[in-house]
Amino acid sequence: MKIKASTRKLPRRDFLRRAGFAVAAFNIVPGAVLGLRGQTPANEKLNIAGIGVAGQGGSDLNQFPDHNIVALCDVDWRHAAGTFKKFPKARQWKDCREMLDQQKDIDAVVVATPDHMHAFASILAMKHGKPVYCEKPLTHSIWEARQVATFARQKKLATQMGNQGQASDGTRRLCELVWSGVLGPIREAHIWTDRPSNGLLDEYWPQGVARPSDAPPVPETFAWDLWLGPAPERPYHPAYAPFKWRGWWDFGTGALGDIGCHSFDPVFRALKLGHPISVEASSTRVNNETYPLASMVTYHFPARGAEAQKNNVHLTTAEAQSAARVEMPPLKLVWYDGGLRPPRPAELEEDEQMGAMGSLLIGERGKLLTNLGRGGQRLLPKKLQEDFGTREPIIPRSPGHYKEWAEACKGGKPAGSNFDWAGPLAEVVLLGNVALRPQLREQLVKHKLLWDPEKLQITNLPDANKFLRREYRKGWEIEI
């Protein structure tokens, strides 16, 4: 299947306007044009189909108890058996192309395949006129993220990316703290995760490993060719599926792709970040097959001043007044994975922990430490927290991440992580993976990558641009 996608450029101004804080999650504008164009009244149930329904996909579908799950598509019927049992009335499919061509009662689609299939499945569903919920990261490549967001905008469909924390009170509290000015101007931010693996947790995946040399038989219940989709052909091996695909360049997006869209989101909203001007990376040894065991990626963002405030036209009065008081100087943001983390803040008491996953914002007057996964936020030093006390919320709270999308599908306001927000965010996250490519390792010792988002181009190292998109297997192309 070939898909003609738009090449419309996305200037930083557009990113700030469309992906700005209130436009994304806390908007108050009507969103009827982003729904099903009147096909599903607000008081009726949606007929939802899932593409990739085991694991996270099954969990996503469980979040819609007030709607009908009518179609389940998965290439591994053994792995998906639990979800099939949970929704016995839903029709079962292996090929999403056949499902969308043949089953006519589908109103909306949830995509939770491995990363390399996200763009193909999402655009396919939107070509059939279906609103899409797609798991993070939105796509496997930067080019795909631009195409998916542009196509959703053209089709005027309700969308949502699966970074569930964007709808949380914690994200809103972080923004309110930053906008209060208590930290002063923030010029440095750090975000970290313990993934991909610490050698102890089986639920994480291996990286820094070689391709298997053996080729065991494909299980009878597994449609391996459909699982590969647009990825280069290779023999089946349980080292890739059903879960360990995340660490392989051809299939996943590593720890940064897995966690970045979660943990970058609140920082981007609070600091009104758009595209970076540069990115650079360092890592443990990396090969052509898998991401490194651990890495650090450094982004540099320009100042966000009057232009950023002006483009946030949908801020409420209280939000606008609060945000306008805060200076947004140039920012250095550093990502850490594989158990690496920034230096311990001196203000932490001896027995206090930074957490296995978290973020640290460093302002002129203080610091904000967030322990991701536990929802804890602390102002440092401790006296700053005591002096600041508690404040009344100024940002409207969300009805819930999944409910946002369901309501948008029926003509409600845009969901908080709709593709106008999620597409640019995914582009920035995935840009870090370009800087980790082993083929660029020697050159990146001498250079950082300079990024031009309007041209979708790395300007100072042409060889790096080939990693902004991928080659597609015949029959699975996404063409401009």
C-alpha cells in the first residue's frame, strides 16, 4: 500500500502555537471538527478496533469500558489470546489492511503495535476516515512523525498518543510551579530512566547485543511476515518478539523512544519548548543491530519569549498572566538512560533518593525534582518548598487520558496529546536517536547536529539526514 503524504513544513512558530501548553492538553476551544463529523453522537458508544492487542494494546482497550470493542487485530494469536478472551464478541484479524477494508462498523482505531508499524497502521486507519489513538512514540522515524501529524490535520480526525501522564494532575502541578516563578529563569533540565535494563529486571529488554545466528521455526500462531511489516526482512527469532523488539534499530526506538514521550511531555509544556537548535550524544559501545546499553543525549533550545506567549492564544486569563511573568531563556536539556543520571543535587538530604526515573529543573532561585512513576515533586532547597506552600490550581484538570480521546471522537475538544502536539514532540525525542547512530559515531565526536525543523534537515552533517526516515519493504511503503 502506498500513501501520499503532505510535505508541509512545520516552522518553530507553528510548533509553539499548535503544540503550546493549552493548545495541547489544556485547550478550551471547541473541537467538533476533529471528531467523526457527526457519525457518532456524543451520547452513543464508539465501535473501537485494536491493531496490536496483546500487552499494552490489550491494556489500552480495557480503558474503554463504556464503548464497544468490535475488532481485534494481532499477528500473534497466542500472545493475544487473553485479549481475544476478554472481548469474545469482537471479530479477530491478523492483517490490519483486511480488517479496515472489510469490517464496516468500526468508528475508531487504537494502534499498539511495535514502533516500526505505528506510522503505517495509523495512516492506514486515517485513510479509512477513522480517528486514531496510537501508542508512544508516535512513529519510528522523524519523517514519519511529520507525515502522521500532517495527515491527521488534513483529515480533521480526533487523535491521541499514548503518553498517559500528560493528562495527570502531576503534569499540571509541574506547569503551575514553573509558571509561578518560584524557580526563577530555568536554563538547565535533566531527565533520566533506568531502562532499558539494569540486569535484574526481566520486564525490560536487552540492548548492546548482536543479531542471533540461528533461525528457529516460526510458531504456527505467528504471522511473521505481517509482524515485519515495513521493516527489512530477516528470519524470525524470539529475541525480537513478542516484547524484546524495543532494543533493535529496525523495530524499536530504544529507551529514549520508549520513555521520552512520557517524561519530556511535562517539561515541554511547562517550559514551552519547541524544536531544539542542536543535539549531541554519547553512549556505551553501540552496534548496527541494537541501541547502546546506556546513553546521554543533550539538546539545546532557543529562548522562548514574547512570541511563545503570543502564540498560546488559548490560555485562560489566569494561565496567561502566570506564564507571561516567567522568563524562558535558552535551555540545555540532558537525557540519561541505562541507569545513568545527573549529579545528585546538593540540596537533597543524605538519605533522600532521586528515583530510578525522574526529572530535575534547575532555576536561578531553586530546583524542582520529580520522581517519575511515583508522582512526587519537591522544591529544593527544602525551605523553598515550605515557603511556597500550596496554591490553588489554575489549569483545568483532565477527565482522563483515554476519555479525552473518546470525547474528541464524538465531537468534543481536541485530546491533550493529539497529533498536533504528539508529532512535534516525537520528532524531538527521535532526533536524539539519530545522534546515537553508530554510523555517525566518529563524526559526532567532532560535531553536534544542527537542526532545521522547517526543512526537516540536519544542516551541518548531510550524512545524518538519511537517518531521518527509513527504507520500506515492498508493499509497505509510505510515499510522499
